[in-house]
Amino acid sequence: GAVVSQHPSWVICKSGTSVKIECRSLDFQATTMFWYRQFPKQSLMLMATSNEGSKATYEQGVEKDKFLINHASLTLSTLTVTSAHPEDSSFYICSANPVQDIQYFGAGTRLSVL
Amino acid sequence: KQEVTQIPAALSVPEGENLVLNCSFTDSAIYNLQWFRQDPGKGLTSLLLIQSSQREQTSGRLNASLDKSSGRSTLYIAASQPGDSATYLCAVIHNYGQNFVFGPGTRLSVLP
């Protein structure tokens, strides 16, 4: 079946550094991918919609200059957390849908900023 | 703006019990509703998908119902097992959207 691969699964970084997270659709093309964030003991919240070949759409309250999204191909979207700080520590998860009915999620990336 | 709530926030039951998890959403114009399972520190596992035109879906010991007009869904788990311990998330997609709006989840503990 269709699979969405997310990498890395866990990253620890120092405050001030940038971290890139990749989301790949392995056997289907995805013109749209979604990035969610989940703080400890909270639910998933949509951060942004990644659109292939155009700018991402960010949800209210999400800083586009801090969370850079690039969707350069039909199978890859990347989320870069720039100048990460401890408050950015969270679980980030991407999803993609080959058709509207079905949405596949990556396994998630746990980011810990020291 | 769509809001999804789940009751209870946490639930602890002895093994073998049948249980019901509740989900409510404020905007009934949904395309579909999906129940997920999330283990600690892990991603999401899709359990059941109910289209807006459907009333229920079943998979093994799981049964999910949908009452779109009242904005409610329930997830019924029969004969619970310790392996069912996880957080259960309810999520909806709006008619004109593609992304999910998630509920806060119900943390289930099934005690042996």
C-alpha cells in the first residue's frame, strides 16, 4: 500500500541551529502535503499546507520565516525549523493523500532542542 | 471554525471490558471522519474511516458510528485487551478541505 516516509525519526539539536525534516511519498505523487505539530499530551495541530511548485499555506500563528517549507517535487516536502529554540521541541508529523478519501501519515519526527 | 472534542480525556478499564469513546465536532459539513490510534512517541495508525454518507464501520473488535447531523461519533471497543492501551484520536475532514482537524484524544489504559 501507499507509504509516506518521514526522516529523521528523532533529532536532538542545540539551540540556534536549523533542522530539516523530510517527508516523502514512496509510491504515489502528492501535489499537497500537510505538516502537523503535536506538543506533549496535546493533539495534532495543522501547521501548514505544502503545495508542489508554489508557496506553502501557513495556519494562523505559525511563523513562515521560522518554519520553512519546500515542496520542490511531487514526492518530497521538507520542513526546516530555523534557529530552533527549546520551545520548538515537539513531535512533527507529515501527511499526504493520493486521493481525497485517503490520507497517509509519516511516522513522525521528535525534535528536542537543548 | 471546526472544533473537535473527545470524552473522556482518559480512561482506565480492566481487561475484557467493552468500552465507548466519544467524539464531537461543531461543523457537520464533513467529508469523512477517521479514528486513529497513537502509541507513546509514535505516529498514527488508522483504525476506521467513515464517509459522511455512512453510519458505521467495523473492523474486528472495533466499531465506529457516525451521526453527522448531531456532530457525534463513537468508537466501540469490544473485549478490551492490554494491547489496546494507547491514545485514540478522532479527526474530521471538511467538505471543502483536505487536512484533518484532530480532537485532543482519549488515553486508554487496559489493565491486565
